Amino acid sequence: MTYGYSQSLVAANKKANAKSLGVALGRFCVVRGIPATKVAEALGVSRTTVYNWFVGEFAPSPDHSEQIERFMARHKKHG
């Protein structure tokens, strides 16, 4: 399930560097069907920022990286 993610975003995510935390977050969300809006709200950023992380356009700041790690850990348990 891609939860409404466009095919182009999913393809860009797959091509991006998997070592990037933002890209890993994108793959995590696509696989689990977590909408970008939910990620953006949880992290206090815009959906555009989330999409940029998902495709490796920008890397999350250190503060956001910590929040992302917690977000992913929390959603691993529930999904």
C-alpha cells in the first residue's frame, strides 16, 4: 500500500540513497501506509519538507533526526 503516494515519489524514493534517514523514513512510511501529513504534523514540519526528505533532496536536521528515530520506533511497535 502506498497511501496515496504518487508513483513518481515512490520511484524517486527507491532511487535515493538508502543511508539517508529521510529516505529511510520515506520507505518506512510507504511500506506501512503512513501518510506524509501525519509525519509532518508529528515532526512539526511541512509536507513539502517531508517529501524532500523522502526523495533525498534535503537531509533532516540533527533535532529532526532524533524525532524521526522516535517516530519510527513508535510506529514499528504499532504497525
